[in-house]
Amino acid sequence: MPELIQTLKSMQKTESEKRRFLASIQGIDLGKDGEEQEGPSFEDVQRRALGINTSGDDIVSLQGQLASSAGFGIGAGLGYEKG
């Protein structure tokens, strides 16, 4: 029984390598097994959708809806003006 399991694992690894090779020929990088590629966070996507092109740790990113959700609004903001 262990031989059968090892054979199946080996066949699965071979198929995975074939798929990765075919993808790399087409210019797609699938990465290593078990390695997930980190994408942008929801907040990053939301900032870009609102037209804010700064990172989340920049004070300029606190605009509009994001400022309201952070507790800053008109008249209650940070007193920062973008120049």
C-alpha cells in the first residue's frame, strides 16, 4: 500500500511540473507548491478605486469615504492640505 501512495504522489508531482512548465512557456508564473502570491489588500484596491494613488500609511490617503470611516470628516479633519 505505501508503494501505491508513493507512486500516486510521484505522478501528481510530475503532472504539476508539466503544468508549471507549460504555463511558463506562455509567460505565466505559477510559483512553487503551497506558495501563495500576495496580492493587494482590499483597502489598497478601494483607495485606487477612489482615485487615491498613495499607500495606506500616507496621510493623503485619508480622503472622502476613507476619512469618514477613520473618524475624520469636513471640519473634523487633520488640517492637512495637499499642495
